Amino acid sequence: MSASNGNGSQPQHFDNDRLEACIARFQSQRDISSLSEIIELSQNRALTLIRHFKTTCYRPEDELLSDVNYKLMRSIRQFNPSKGSAFTFVSQVIVSTLKTSVSNQRRYWKRMCELDDTIVNTTVASIEDRSHADDLAQRIRTEFKTMLVNPIEIAAQRWCRLILCGRVRIPPASMCELLYGCFSAHAFAQS
């Protein structure tokens, strides 16, 4: 067993020799069960480093483990036993994955801002000015594209577009027919 834990009486969390054998077997045979065993053997080390660096304040532990497992699966082919032990390799992959996850989360948080009263009470255009809404409606009318093929879905989409653009006012009963796909002859005539 490898991986020092500070005192010799407690069980250690990493079996370097077994891991190196699994990696060698995976690299030579591309054996999926070996890859599964590599991930399983690395879990305790990953959890130890996640908790040591306190990265769970940025993302949940299961998400971090998922990131680590994915990175291990992608990078295990690059392991070279002449450059270092499996313990060192796996630890480095885990630490770099945690750094990336934390950096991405911090970057994401920086892009977010709190909604305060000055933003809420400030409007870009006056309420009476409909030029922004008219511009949006014109873009929707002219640049509307669809990937639908079902005639009922296409008709429903057409109706929604006309309603959004303000060209058609639909009574509630007709709207229910539209939503449930029960089109009447009247509904097809208006579209």
C-alpha cells in the first residue's frame, strides 16, 4: 500500500501497486473492467483531496467526483510509470480537475450580479414607447424557423407566433383547443 496517512495504525486510502497493475492492464488490453477498477480505487483519494481543499463550498461533492472520474477516464492512457507512481499521477489529475472546477465556478459567480433596487426601478425604454416591442415582433415574424414536421405542431406554432406578434386574439376556448391539439375548423381557418 502507498499513500501516507500520518500514522501507521489507520488504514490507508490508496493501493498504488494494484492501481498501477490496473492501469497497465487497461493500457494494453483496453479492458473496461480495468477502467472501472481504476475509478473505484481512485475514489477515496478524490474524496480526501476534495475535503482537504474544501472545494465543496464551490460545488457539491458528487459533481466534483463526477468531474474527477471523467477526467481520469480521459487521461489514464497518458500514465507513464517511468515518470512517477500512479499515486502521483492520479493525485495530479484530481488536483488539476478540482482547480478547474473551482475556477470555472468562481468565473460563473463573477458574471452574476445581484438584482438591486436601482436596476429594478430603472427601465431602458418608457412604458409608452412600443418601438422595442414592435422591433422584436418584426424579427419574430420575419426570422421564424422551425424543425417541426407534425402538421398539428406546426399549426400550434403558427398560432403562438401570431399571438406573440399581436395579430390574432384568441378566445380562451380556442386556446384550450390549441393547447390540447383539438383544432376546430374555425381554428384552421384563422391561421
